[in-house]
Amino acid sequence: MRPVPMTLTDSAKARVRELMSQRETPAAGIRIGIKTKGCSGMSYTMEFADTISAFDEVVTVDDLTLMIDPKAILFLLGTEMDYVVETLQSGFVFRNPNEKGRCGCGKSFHV
């Protein structure tokens, strides 16, 4: 059996549902990827996806659909996505076992 590429915490699922409900037009799901950015080399991307690409890795978590960009799948295997609320900031956090390091500001990583 293939391992699940990504998991979501209950907090992340709740926040994704909330964001999806605020959208005027329904989305097929959320697309997760990575791009070259920042001082460590890569950063996570997340956007609404109106369609599912034939090349996307589709992950269904309860009632949510995640599409993982095919170029990112090897970098994201085993990643847990969480939504964290702190005193001065809140946002999605990716706990990726493949990361070898992060930049000082925490916005980018390398594998």
C-alpha cells in the first residue's frame, strides 16, 4: 500500500473548510506545491484549485480534496499540514520530515 503523501490536522481541516465556504464560486479543492523562493531555496504554496489536473496527486481527507503538484510530491511525502493560531500571528504550518533545514525567518526550507 502506498503511503499517504500528506495529512491534515483537525485545525487545518477546519480552516480549509472555512476558507472554501467564503469563496464565491466553489473550488474543486486546494492545490499544494512548492516553488523556488527565499534564502533556503523552497517555499510551500497553497491555492484554490478550480479543476483537477490529470497529473495532480489527489488526496482526499474527509470531505476535502487536496491536489499536490506533481513536481512537489517527492518533497512533500509524509508532510503534516496544521493551522496554528498564536498571539501575534496565525497561519498554515507544514511539518515536513524531508526538510534538512529552514531559513532564519522560517519562510523557506531545503531538502
